Amino acid sequence: MEIDSILQPFQRFGVHLGLERIEKLLANLGNPHQSVPVIHVAGTNGKGSVCAYLCAVLTEAGYRVGRYTSPHLIDWNERICLNEQAISLETLRELLLQVQAAIQPDEESPTQFEVITAAAWLYFYQQEVDVAVVEVGLGGRLDATNVCANPLVTIITSISREHWQVLGPTLADIAREKAGILKPGCPAVIGQLPEEAIAVVKQRIVELGCPAVFPQAAVELGTAEAQSKERWVEYRDIENLEFNPKSGSPVQNPKSIKYPLPLLGDFQLQNSALAIASFQILCSQGWKITEQAIASGMGKTKWLGRLQWTTWKNRQLLIDGAHNPAAAIALRQYVDTLEKSPIHWVMGMLSTKDHADIFKALLREGEKLYLVPVPDHTSAETESLATLAQNICPQLGDCRIYPELTDCLEAATAIATPDDLIVLCGSLYLIGHFLKHAK
């Protein structure tokens, strides 16, 4: 029985937030999650990168590390990893059958995400991991991953307006849901959040008595200081403020660590700082993570589909999910550093996304846009996207529609000169389709 055929029946339940179903399912499996030490990571953007940093360094430090992230780009087994290696498809199939057998016929059926989340907890328990790095699927408070009572560290990477149809219309609403992963007395690492969001998160920190840190972004180092062609940065925690939940006053905790940063984009200065701050907390708990392990592990970090350079038919492409406005802004900032012109945008988006804000972030005068549907998902209509894009940026050099990605890329590469930049973006599912096709 194939993995898709096992999971397909549960897809009809869609996104249905709540903990009752996953808690019953895990109880039927013997509550494997209660024996797994956890680092829990939420956020609108950046949580996947932070999970990747955490796992790479903890693996380098000699620990047995599980990782659970979503969505996958090519195959389901990418979501569940042990020491940077994806679970085998056969092992995942066996776990899913175990989970399926634990579903009682008189109970409400779990969702697809809840089923594979239960499989991840079961796998980490069976593999006796030292720690599992677990990424929130959607929101936090009612997400199926939020069954860990005493996480080693909870991390909130960023908050911006996404999934507002489910989480609430304002940043404060969204922050409230994401702050739902915070647990009484458990350390928290918080990214640079909008004022409306940070007020909500800090209030929750005080209510729960969480020791919390708010790291400043790492600082770029010059090549002479780094003595390497790699991009090296420094985390200068001397400016980091630790929030004392009892008095509300900050205290300083000086520390400086230098490390290579292979993931592209200025936003990785902040993402990596969140990981480093988490290592400091783990070290205070007795974990053995040397500065050498941090530098080596950070340098080995990989995270597919996010500001990634690749080739297609001998033509260099930049690929990035950029599936919400904040991610689109980050992509545009990176593209602007390349000083390439014109830019050819190959894009597809899901129907639920904020198309106008994404176009506003990305498109500029004279650039060319090639639109394509996102295969096998609820894609936005390309005709509607074309009209919207031309209204937002009337000075576009060109705007074309194609029925599928191969035709779209063929057209873009035929029109673009060798010095032009071609960017494939708009949806992680579109990136996954491309990578699968390229593979």
C-alpha cells in the first residue's frame, strides 16, 4: 500500500485545528510524544530555516536528532528526518499503517496532518532520539504538534499576516495563536516581531513565567576577518535582552559566536541568531554544544527551495517559495543585491494567498512575468493573476500565461538573455513540482 493511498482518505477533512483528535490518537498509540524531548518552533516565516540550523548543529554535536517539518517538496518522507536523513518510504509506510490501526471507529477521524504528525512522534519514540525539533504546521495553539507539555525551548521566528482566514484578521490575533506554543516556565526565544504582535507575546510570557530572550540579528563579517570565501557572521549576544517575567526588566547576558552562514538572504542573520540563542539555553541545561560544533554544523546547513540556486537545461535559476508578502519582500531584497536587469518572474500561487501584496513586493517596471497554475493544488486562476499584476505594475515589460511549468520555463529561458535573472517563485508546492520534475 503506497503512502499516498494511506493518507488520501484523510485529506477530505482538510484543515481542522484542535488538539482533541491528536491527543486521542497519541493515547491510542501509548503517548509516544511524552517520552521525546522537544524544541518547538512556530512562526510565519523562517521556522524551517531555524529547524534546519538546530538539527545540523545538534547532529554535529553528536546527538540523535529528529526533525519534523512541513510541507514536503517532493516526497512525504522529507517531513520526518533522523540526523539529517529522511525516513525511508518503507518505514514511513509501516508507521502510517500503525497509526491507521490505532484510529478507533467510534472516534472522530483525524486529519491528514494529524495522522502524519502522530507517525512522526511514534518514529522519534521508537528511534529513542535525544531531541526532536518540531515545526508547527499552522498557527500554534491548536496545531497538532502542540501536544508537548515541557519543551526544552520554544521559538517564535516571525509573525506576519498569513492564514488570517483561520488564525484571525489582525497581527495580534495571529500572535495570540502562535504564542499558544509557550508553556509555563519553559524558555522561549522570540524573533523580531511587529509591535502589535510582540505586545501579545510578551503578555503571554509574563502570564506563563517563561524565561525569554529576544536576540538581535547576527552581524556580517568582512572577508579579511573571516579568512574564507564563505559568508561568515557573528552573533553578538552582548546586545541581547533577557526578559525577566517577574519584574519585566531586561538583563544582559554577553556572548559572541562566529560561524559560517550558507543559507542566502539577510533574513538569515535573524534566523541564525534564534538558533544560536537556543543553543545557549540548551547549554545552560547541560547539553554539550561546543563553539566548534556550532560553526561546523551551521556551515553544513541546507534548506531546499528557499533562495536556492539551481539549473534547468543548462540555465541558472533562482528558486524560492515566496508564498506570502513577508517572504516576497525578503526575496526582492535579495534579488536587488544581485543588480541584475531585467528580471523574469516565473510564478504560480495558491488561491488562498495574498496575491496583490506579493505582486507589490516583487514586480518592478520593465520586468517580465510568466504565470502558471500550481499543479495538484487549489491554484489561483492565471488570467485573474495577470489582470491583477498589470493593474499593480502597469509598466511590466511583459505578462504571459502558460498551461504548465515546462512550457513556462521554456518561454522564459528563450526570451531571457544569458545575463538576465530568472526567478521561479510564488508557492512551495510549485517549487516542489519543479524539483520533482528536475529530479
